[in-house]
Amino acid sequence: MSITIDLPTEAEAGLRKKAKAKGIDFSEFLENILQREANIKPMSFSESARPLRNWTNTQGYCEEEIEDLVDEAVSEVRREKRPLNQ
């Protein structure tokens, strides 16, 4: 479901600042707030990582290789989210 909400500029800025402080994108931050208010528990890290865990198990990766893959992916996401002037 998609919705459009008109927020005061100050409210949007404050919410974006909180999302950034948590290290998540704005849409995900808002989704978490709405799910919490609707009493819907967001997926745990373990639940969200299940597809990756299943895939790595079928590929025969060792623990160290999995850590390397995850570290590389996290670094890539951080590079993509970093402002161009930094």
C-alpha cells in the first residue's frame, strides 16, 4: 500500500534526522513507526537474514567467507548513502 502524507517541513526534517541517526533510510524509518503504532512487530534481524543464511548454506560458504560477504555489502551500502561532498 502506498500513501501520501503532507508533513510540515520541520516535522519531516526532524524525522529524517532521526532516521539518519539510526542508519536507516527515511521510508524504512516511517514504516517502522507505522508498524509499531499498528501493533505490528517489524521483522527481527534473524528473520530478515534468513534468505541470506539459506543461500550461503546451499553455496557451502564457511563462517569467515560469510562475514567477508556481509562486510563488503555493508561497506557498499554506506558508500552509496554517503553524501558526495564527504
